[in-house]
Amino acid sequence: MVSGVEAPAQEPLEDLSGQRVVVTGGSGFIGAHVVEALCGLGADVLSVDSRPAKGFRCHPDGDHDVTVMQADLRDSGVVEQALEPGTRAVAHMAAQTQVLRSIEDPEGTFANNVVVTEALLERARQVGAASFVLASTNAVVGAGATGTIHEGVPLAPLTPYGATKAAGEMVLCCYNAAYGVRGVALRLTNVYGPGMSEKDSIVPRLMRVAANGGTFNVYGDGRQVRDYVNVADVVSSIVLGLRHPRMSGPLVIGYGRSVSVLDLVDLVQDTLGYNLEVQHVPAKPGEMPAVVVDNSAARRWGWAPSVTLEQGIAEVAKEWGTVDGARG
């Protein structure tokens, strides 16, 4: 796969209307947004997830029918059943994404993140799918993230989670080169936005403390910096990856502006209109000290973030009802 290739600004995107698109992890935070975006484009969407289906709303005037398969992709026959002949594209969001769990269960993480990815790609090859988008992570570079992260930074994952995502990227690269399944690996930074009540990342943890009381734990000194990208911008990158006829390779998807954990806490408190109880606890193992990304390669393909961190945090706070005056 080739990243950073100049793409014509006005290159026509492929029409997914009436096309069968499979979204794995469709009941998850990002996956549910992807399902709604795709059926909003008129695609024939199949959502595959081991969790119960969400009530997808794809149009302002009501619910849109989405085919739902509640099944575990690791189980025999599920991949074959999900990717029927005629499947046009696959958006692969399903994964074991918790870093600490990956350290505790590396074998299970490998099965979820590598074995399933290879099985999906092989089935995509068999049924003639044209495009495959993999939700990856900048954790694939891990120890190499000593400066600004771009697609040329060597892979050096620090955890089983990062390692299995890197392995998934390599399998994707192989199927792109050997079999012509156009593959895009999107290396996502910290994704946040509406609908993340079940997540355990920093933004929903802050909102839970705001909504329910208690103390917010800052790991380490809180000066570690991260890039936070809104889920709407992530979805637009996934849809572009499915539709652009030449887009391929790993691409960094982040807002392009990093802030420290302490600065994020301050921003959330300013948005809420009140202070939270905060305490420092020991740093987590395998944590990257800094995530500062260069998203210029993705921009060359026509993608650009549109939601500022301030706008996004305000939207999340409104959804949670935690803004001062909106509580109770």
C-alpha cells in the first residue's frame, strides 16, 4: 500500500447507493455512526456485532432499516455468512481496543484483532469486495512516537493492542498488493463524541464524574499530550476510504492539535461551568508519553477535520446533561 500519494482534488467518489456494505462492530461507538452515515448514502448496510443492535437513525424523518447480525466474528461460519457474494465494501471496526485488557490477555487480543481481520480479508477476496477500511491506531508506532507521528514512523508497538493492530495493517497491505482488495488503515487518535456512554476513555470518564460525582483520576503527572478527533470526522474518513477509488495505505486521522490531559480537564471544566474533583494516580503501563500527529497525508486525499475540540466537548456535555444549568 502507498500512503501520501497525491490525489486529484476533484476525483469522483464511488456511489455506494444500493451497494452492500458490511460494518463490523456496528453496535459500537464509532460503528453505529458509520452505519448511519452509510445508510444515509443509500447503501445496503449489514451491521455485525456480538452486542445487541442499536436503534439506528439514518434520516431526520425516522428510522432506516439496517440488516443486523448479532454474532461473534470468531465463531465458525459467521464471516462467510456476513460477507455474501456481492458485498461491495467492508468497514472493519470490531476489535478488542482496551490496552490494559490486551496486556492481561494477549492471546485473546490476537484472536480478535488479527485472526478475525485476516478471515474478513480472505472472505472479501473470495466474494470480490472492492474496498476494505480498517480502524487502526497510532499505537502501532508506540516507542517510535518521539516526535510528530506520520505514516513514515517505524512500527514499534508497546502493547499487545498496538502490536495486533500493526499485524492487521500488514495483512491488509498483503491483500491490497497480492489480490487487489483496496485497503485503507486509518490510524485513529483519541476518538470522542456523542454516543460514547459505554466507553472508558478520558472524555466519557470526565462526563461520568460530572454526572455522578466522585473523583477523576489523572494517570501520572497529566502532562502527557494527546490528539482528540471527533467521531463525525472519523466517520467522514471511513466513508471516504470506502468510496475513493485510489485511496490506500495507512493514514493518520487526528485533529492535528494536541493538548495535555490537564489542559483537557480545564477545557471540560470551563465548558461545564464548574470544577471536578481530580486526583493523580500512577501512570498506566505501555502508555505513549506524547501523541502529536501530522494529518497532511489524509488531507491530500480530500479529508479534513471539521469539529474543533471546543465544539466537540460542548456537544458531548450537552448530550450528558452535565453543563451548568442543564443538570438534574
